[in-house]
Amino acid sequence: MTDDRLIDPTTKHTTDPFPRQEQEPPGLTERMAPLPDHGEQSYQGNRLLEGRRSLITGGDSGIGRALAIAFAREGARVAISYLASERADAEETAEWIRDAGSEPLLLPGDLRDEQHCRDIVEQTAQEFGGLDLLVLNAAHQRNRGGIDEIPTDDFEHVMRVNLFAPVFMARAAVPLMDAGSSIITTASIQGFDPSSALVDYAMTKAALVAFTKALAEELGPRGIRVNAVAPGPIWTPLIPATGWPDTLPEFGRNTPLGRAGQPAELAGAYVYLASDEASYVSGAVLPVTGGRGL
């Protein structure tokens, strides 16, 4: 006898092979097949973040969009940063934030620029009257044929987006944050189980874990919690923009659950870490990996 209330995680989302496809970075949602699930129709808020003021980098698509939708439905004000080339994705995310009854703050620009990072933190705090939640989610990755084939300019791109920007953002945000605030980074299973094809990306994610733990130790006495979520293979625009058209049909199939995850399946982890439900959680790395161990 089966219980209809239970949902089998192995079949909750598509298990079909992803079609071969490729995009130029950073990738756009509308060009993906199939489209990701960001929780647009499924995420139900419980007002766990009522009145919180949040800034999500890379909030236009993928995991960032799922968080923007969830945070808004949990009662938070939401600002999202994104590249100007991702405007279409950002505007769609903004509509979902409005649908939750909140007016979004859209912050286009390049996180590789230190001044831009400072500006968007200050703009968010000014617009919302403060800053309580900072989600350092934006990232860049590309398929690497070998260590001798990594262009220096693209290596610098990865480092500046994935590592420099979180430092720039946190440095600007921390003086504005009060006790009870929270910083959440997006790490990766790559930080613990690196692939040679993503060597520079994996380097940054391992470093981001160290950053998270060190910052949690520094800010704990001030009542500011710092944690990370470590996703496994998640179907976002970053994936077809990585340069893997021939291997996409197998994407995510090496997990114990046998499939890739959807952005919507990350939202609850971030909401938990941002909420008072996680008041004694700091310096933690929460894996959302389909069963792959860290």
C-alpha cells in the first residue's frame, strides 16, 4: 500500500536526458530545453523572512531566481544583481517578486568591478532602509580541456566573479548589518569533489568554503551568521553555457537520486539558513547534492 502524501525524489522532476545544447555565457533561461523549475508554481511561503531586507547576486536566473521567489513569498524585500545582458531574465524574476506582493530592486552591472559591488550594497540598504540578508550566489564557470588551455583572461574572470566579488560585497555589507543578519554563500560539490574539467571553478568553491567558515568565526560574536549551501548538479543557464553540449544527456545522472536537481529544490535550504529557524547554525555547509557526499 502506498502513501499518496509521499513524493518519490527520484521522479519528482524530469529524469529524461537533457538535449544537447550550448549557449554563450552567462546563458539565458528562455533558450534552455527543458526550462528549469524555480518554484514558480510550487513554492509556498510561510512568512519566515517577514520584513527582512535581502540582496541576492546572480538573482535573475537559476538558483538566484528560485531564491528571489522564495524570499519574496516568505515576506522579504528582494534586490537582485545581474549582468546587463541578462535583463530579460531579471525582468521575469522581478514579475514573480511583484506577484508575491513586493517591489523588487533591480541592480544591473558587473560584479568584477569593486566599485559596483560597493554601490549595489549601499543602494540596497538605502532603498530598503537597511540590509539583513546577503546571498553571494553569482558564479562563472567554463569547461577546461587541461591546465595548459586555460586563458589567463578567463581565469581572472572566474576568480573575480567567484572570489573577489564575495569579498568586495561582504566588506561593504558587514558594517551595515545588525545582530540577527545572515550571509549565505553558494559553494558547490566541486569544492569537495573537484572535476578536472572545472579546475579553476572548483578552486574558487573550495576557497569560498574557507571564506564562509572564517567569516562565521569573525562575525559570530556580533550575532551575524554566515553559512554556505553546496549544490550538486542543478539545471540552470550556467550548465548549457559551460561548454558541455555532448555530455549534457548524462548531466546529473551520476547522483544516487539518478537525476539533476532543479533550482526550486535549493530554495528551502537558503530560506532555512536565512531564517530564525537556523539561529544556532553558523559556519555550516549544507549540501543539496542528490545524495553525492561532500
